[in-house]
Amino acid sequence: MKRSHKVKAQHFLIGTICIAAFLMLGIGYAILSQQLDINGTAQITSNWKILFTSAEENQMVDATTIRKEITDLTTLTLDVNLTQPGASAIYDVVIENQGDLDAVLSSINGVDESNSKDPKSIKVSVENIKVGDSLLAGEDKTFQVKVYWDENVDFSETNMQKEIEITLTYEQSDDGVPVGPIPGDGVDMGGQDVEVVTSGDGLYEDQYETGRYIYRGSNPDNYIQFNNELWRIVAKETDGTYKIIRDELLPQNEGYTFMAYDARYHRSTENNTYCTRPDNGCGVFAAVSGTFQTPNGSYSGTVTEDSSIKEYLNNTYYPTLTGIAKAQVQSHTFNIGCVQYLDESGNDSIEKNIAGEKMYKWTGNVGLINVSDLLKASTNTACTSATDEWNAVMQEVPQETCGSYLTTMSPINEEVGEIGYWTINASSSESGNDPHNVWVAAFAQGISGFTDGIAHYDYDGARPVLYLKSDIELTSGTGTKLDPFIIA
């Protein structure tokens, strides 16, 4: 799969040019006169110079760079081979203002137009840069260009190449003051215009995936009524679907019964070589083709059978939804890969966690939350990775760094002082093979965050996660708990 595209930087100067001034003063006494002339010139000495300075590979998954070239300092050309569905190439691109005039990014054109062209399975995104971003004199900005093979989109083997051109346009800032995003800019959420914020609780741009919007904070207004229950909107995805999570853990009976992720002996080692202790369960959500391995490749094996929680959610729980609710659900891809705890090397990041999740995928109706969703939902700047969160909550005096609406929960009853629910992602450490471990969102002793748990244990619960179709309409509601969004 070959893919080439251009990223161009365009710029132009907007300013005022002062011409030569001529002033005539007349003084008259009878026939006497005197004329005084003032002549002069004016010129611009400021330098306008915005250019690309580098482009380097960031993360390559089943992808190879054929060509990477910057010409005339304003055109970046990337030629990439993508070898299979799910393949992706991410490049760190540096753009620099080497002039002495402040600039602002006024437009990013070509992304939507390119992605709508055939083959639609080849897509591009520009990440960590947006219209309104300033680029002051002497500053540089690093952003990402991502090209990928979207496995959810059909493709024709007779049309496997696409050329894409993206244009970034910079303008001089008004009076040298950088122009920020227009206040009140909103996102269409089911027909309602929801404001995008940059601080506090609310809807944010996902800085790790262009075109995706996520709710963050301790209690954002993201309640939605679905299946005659309260759910929370986690994100509006790039494909327009809405990722939602049940507001409360899933009851299995009139009271409450905790649920194992993978019941004892549910999967055998004969059919699942990754799962070495069937009495401890297995930490992989669903069967995968080929082998399942940890991100560093230190441990791998086959997983040919589904977890007990995956079977329950899709075979037992999903049929209980109302007919209206089922019609609103979009079968979707879930990222079920392993998020590794870097107990030896450290140096973890959300990007690494996301890459681990995306190594393996499952498509279906009902899943669980991702570790990256828990990380992104927090507005705490100390919430930087799964490893850092693990280290914070496992101290002698636990620290809360990743608390959010997704981790703060009320105890089920007075007897249960702590509560947790399963994520969809396996957990493994660098120092050992942990095929039975799964990441868990937890709330205990006033501290919310996430650690991991052993799959067969039944002291955690399930909060179903699913995707609503992109064409749903929210006819009313403000997103608060007392006034949730209502689906038409």
C-alpha cells in the first residue's frame, strides 16, 4: 500500500506601508512668498520567514518511509508504504518562525477533502496543531502528521494509492499580538453546538487525535439518556460516532454481584498459549488472529477464545437493551491491546499507552473503557501515563493524579468502602509476564485512579461501553445529571 502526500506552508504579509510624506506650507505678504518642502521615504525592515526545519519518524506500525524531503523550506513531501490494515506512520514535523514578525495559523486545508477521496481507507490527520495557534518570532512548533490504513473502511485492490496535499496558511498577527481560537467555537454534538474549552470541566479537542473530541474534568456536562438509563459521553470520534459509558456499574441481579473479567478455567492453555494460568483467567478481552504479545515483545502467545466478560456483555447483556437503543448502537472497533507497566525503564507516555492499545483490535457491540480514556479524561497535568499513575497510587501514601469523572465513584453500599471496574486493556510489566492481569479503574479511601487486577477476581465490576451512530440527534438537554442529553 503506497501513499504519498505533500504538506505545504504558505504565508503572506498583512500590514501597513507608509509612503513618502510631502507637506507644503504657504506664507503670503503681498507678492512675497516662501515655500518649505519636506521629502522622505519609508521602508519595511521586518523579516517574514516561516519554514519547515525537520521531519522525523515518530512511530511506525507496519509502515515504511520511502521518501521524506523538504524542498524550498516550504514543501514537505512524504512517501509511505502501508503494508496491512491498521498500519500507520506518524511523523514529527517542526515549523519555525525565523523572522521577526509574530504569526498565527489561519487555516489548515486539505485534510477533509483528501480523506473523502478514494481510496477512503487511506487517511491522514494533522495533530497537535490547530487554527489560532500562534507562532511568535523566533519560536518553533512541533506537530504530527499521521497517515494510516483505516481497517474499518473497505478498499479495492485496484485502487491502493492516494496523493494528498495539505496546506497550512500563516498570517501576520494583528498588531503583533497572536490571535487565539475564536471564543465560543463549538462542536456539533447530535445537532447541538457544544463549546470547546481549554481549561476546567468540559469538551476538549483530543490532542492525540485530530478531529476527535473528549470530555474531561471531575464532572463535565456529558450525561446522556440511553436505554432509559444515565450514561456519559466519553468522546465524539473522528468517524462521527459517540463513545459512551454507563454511568453506574452494571448490576447482574436485583442487588449487585461483582464480575470477574475472565472466570477461572474459562479458557484453556491448549487453545490459548498466552494464558498460562487458566485458574487466574486471562487478561485479553477477545480472541485475536495470530499471536497476542506485550508491546515490547517479551511475551506472546495465541488467544483463540473470548473472555467471559466479553461473552457476557455481548451475548447476555446486549440482548436486554430496548429495541430503540439497539437501533442507535453502531458496531465498532475497540482497541484491546496490552498497556505495559514500565517498571524497569520508566519513560512512559500516553502515546506509548495508545500504541499498545492499538496493537490488537476487536469489532463488536459492547466493550469496556480504554486506559487512554482514563488518562485523557483527567485535567491534572501530572496524569501523564499508565506507569506514572501506577506509581502514584501504589505509594505508601497514595496520590491521586488521574482523577476524573471516569474514576470517581460512589460505594455501592456502606459495607463496600472501595469500588473498581475493568478496562478493556491487558496489563503486563517489563520485569515479568502477567498474562492474567487487566487494568482497573479504582476508587478507594478517597483516592481515584487506576491500577491492575487479576482477571479471575470478582471484586470489580463492569461499566459497558458502546458507540452511538453518527446520525443520532440530541433534541434536548444540557448534559447535566438532572437535564441529560436526550436522543431523538
